Amino acid sequence: QVQLVESGGGLVQPGGSLRLSCAASRIIFSIYHMGWYRQAPGKQRELVATITSGGSPYYADSVKGRFTISRDNAKNTVYLQMNSLKPKDTAVYYCGADSPITATRHWGQGTQVTVSS
């Protein structure tokens, strides 16, 4: 069973930064497309950023220029560097792994990010 474990969430003031990590196991990480998603209270889960197996990133307009997604295939880990955080970034952030073979998306358990003064 695929395992994805997120870490790095917490409470930060507006304008601050956080770095989320997602460690994957029991998959051939290098061939998976990886992504970060978030879900705020009362809202649907939304895409934040994705990165292909080849390292090409994609960002939602709401985070473009503030967030950076990256991956380290040697460590089976995907990262989300979040700068200039805003209160509207408050959400549970989930890591997703897309299998290129089965088209199945696996999810982590999520990590809470709260941006508040």
C-alpha cells in the first residue's frame, strides 16, 4: 500500500513562510506525478501545485509567484515552499501521488497550515 506522510505544517503569521514535505514509500517515486492540494473548512479540496515525473511544475493562479514545488527522487520526497503566506492560505494541505500506470491518485493524511496574526 502506498504511503504518503506530510509534515511541516503549523501556525505562521501573515507574510511568513513554511516548507511542507511529503515522504513517499512503497512506490516507484520517480515515475509518479506528485501534487499538493488543500481544503479549507466548508470548501472543496483544490489543487495548489503539481510536478511531473520529469520535474515540470504547475501552479494554481492563487499561489503563483509565492509557492514553489520541488521533488527529490533520491529521497522519495516532494516539497512545497510557501512564502508570503496569507490568511486565505489557511487549510489542510494534502500530498497526492498519481500513478502513471493505473491512473490512481493516492493521498496522504494531510497537514494543517494556519496563517493568522
